[in-house]
Amino acid sequence: MKDQPVFEKRMDDFLALQREEACRFSDHLGRNPETSGKEFESSRLFVEVLRKNGFSVEFPFLGLPTAFMARKISGGKAGGKVALLTEYDALPEIGHACGHNAHGTMSLYAGLALGQVVEETGGEVWVVGTPAEEEDGAKSAMSDQGVFDGVDLALMFHAFGRDSFTDYRSLALDGYDFTFKGKPAHAAATPWEGISALHGVQLFLAAQDMLRLHLRPEARLHAIITEGGAATNIIPESASCRVEFRAPKRPYLDQVAEAVFNCARGAALATGTEVSWQKFMLSFDDMLPNPTAEAVMKDILADLGVACSSGQGPTGSTDVGNVSYRCPAIQPELAITPLPLSLHTREFAEATMSPTGHEAIFLGSRALARMGFRVLVDVELREAMHRDFLSARQEG
């Protein structure tokens, strides 16, 4: 589009005026973290800003009290459909140690910038509030209900340490709660009359440790004990643990899951306990690649002075993976600090509110807005991304 530099400058100028406000917004989230499903104040603040800037907002959305759907649509002029995904849930005890305050703010302000030009470009700009990414994953439920079907590109940045890259890949994830049942007895007077549910959990965890040797290197298996008994002088009648398992693709993840279930069955048989299990979260799918969109975003970041490295292969998990099975989607990683800080640490939470974190918020908003603009106006780009999407979904 011949007027692209003009539109990009308009969006950049808008974001420059909003820069301090955006940083204050992110810092407020960072200082007032709300965990998954409890983001009542955080979601309200997002909605307040969107409505103030002329977006029509459905809140709550899909029966989720902290989810929202905000739209700004051209008055009849044809164009692309862009969905900017926002995250704003924090982690227990360590706050915004995954950077959702920072990259959620990037998506919000990029959406506001696109809202300044969509009447002229045509198309639709969505800003979607997607809570509980750290636990249940609202994007999974939204994907299952067809929210993203027909979207030309769904996108967001994820905050990262030191490195930036656009070819992010994730692991498919399932999470289950396992409960073992035994028989109580006095642990000192008549322990032989009891059946320890805790022994079932302990043996189950030991079996998982042995299982890891036989898993492919890229698979992950991790667990915590959530209930171990009521008192030391009572043989535990009930004990529980929470287990997550991950793999690069769903078919292999299903094999890992069945092996874990067999570990639970064996532990129950060996200890004379009974075991049951149920999911505590929706399934997360792996992230499908979209080389076209990733290459365009890499060029945009280069224009903004960000050198991208190659992706690090499948690492963590995200419900953006579920979105990527319904429409073209990307989740590039953007460095908010020059230090190689790990996610889910207090140091990373502090980095989101540092000067380099603030600079990244401004830069990320500009990059997302530019990517969204190109999707709104470029038919050939939309078609190429859709071809990538169909190819990757067939392979996946």
C-alpha cells in the first residue's frame, strides 16, 4: 500500500502520546497482580480503556467473568480481520513473573493504535481479553466455541529475557489431579489396620521418575503433592497430587498420558489403594507455525531496530496453540530486558517495570500495530498466511 508509511507514522505518533500512560497501566497491573480467574480489577481496567477509545465491548464474554471481546469495525469498507490477544493473569506468590502485565499492555495499545486508522483501511480490529492463561486457558474455551474461526491473524507478543524471535513453538499440555484413597488408622497404635493413600501418591511419583528415562527428550513430566494427609498420627485416608505432561505434538502426548495413567494404576495396585483422576484444566495444543506471518513480523522488528535470533524449539505451553488450530496465529517472543532472565521468577516480574521493560512495551505496541495494519490492507498477505495455516493444520 503506497500510503503505508503515512499510516505507520500516524500510529507511531499516537503510541508516542500514549507511552507514559501505557507504562503506568502495565506497572499498575504489575503492582496489583491477580491470579487466574480472579482478574476482576485487571479486566475492568482493560475494558475501561477500550470503551474510552471507541471500541464496542462485550464484558463479561462467553460466560467468563474476566474475559472480554472488544471490536472496532470499519463502516462497511472491506479489509482483514485482526485479533490482538491480551493476557493479564499473574502467578501465585511471584506476581507477574511471566510478564503478562507488559505484553498484555502491548496488545491493548496496539489495538488502540489500529483503531485510529481502521475506518480508512477497512476491516475489523479485535482486542480479546483472555484470562487464566497460567491455569485453565480461556483461549482454549474460546477456540472450542469458534471465536477465532475466520480471523485473518490472531497475534500477541510474549515477554522474554534477552532474546527476541518470531518462530515461537510450544508444547501440547494436559493436566490432571490424581486422588488416592486408603483406610485410616492410628499411626502408632495400629498402623497395620490402615492403608496409606500417601503411599499410593509416593509410589506414583516414584514411578513417574522412572518413566522419564523412557520419554523422548523434548517431553516434560512434572508434579506436586496437593494433599498428603490430615495429621502425622493418622494413616492418610486420602492423598492427591497434580500432574502436568507435555510433548511437541498431541499424538505423542496421548501416549505419555496413557503411560502416566498406568503408573497410577500400578501404584494403587501395589499399595492396596484406589485411584481416580480428572482434568483440572483444558488441554493446550502445540503452536502451529505460520512462516509467512513470522517472516513479516521479523522484518517489522528489524525495521524497529530489533535483531531476532532463531527460535529455541518447543519449550513452554500456551493456549495460543489452540488458537493456531483455528486461524493463522503467531506469538513472537520479545525481550524486555538485556539479561537472560528466566520466566516465572521474581527478577523477571521486576524487569517488566524497569526502563527496559517500558521501552519494550512501546516497541512491542508499534510492532503489533504495524503487523495488524498490513493484515488489514494486504489481501495477498492474508491469502499466504491462510495457506500456511491450512498446511500446518493438516500436518499437525
